[in-house]
Amino acid sequence: MTASQRYFIARIFLLTLGALTSATGVLIFLLPHQIAPSGVSGVGVILNSFSDGLLNL
């Protein structure tokens, strides 16, 4: 395995870890208190709040 392949795998791993951390933060801290984060995830939280979970976002 070359150094560039190891670097690519490390970056993918860290991106995945960051996405999981962000999703966990939204699920555990923001959704129960009905706080909408910014960006696309905030739009999803707002739509879920207005539809009472009917959209299963």
C-alpha cells in the first residue's frame, strides 16, 4: 500500500468519523430540545418538526 493510498483511507475514515459525530450530536442534543442546526441538517430538523415525524427524516 502506497503512502497516497494510506492517506486517502485515513481521510475517508476521518470524514466518516466526523459525520457520525455530527449526526450523534444532532440526535442526542439538538432534536430533543427542538433546536435546528444550520444548513441542510437544520432544514431536515425543521421539516421533521412540522410534519410530526410523518416524513421519517
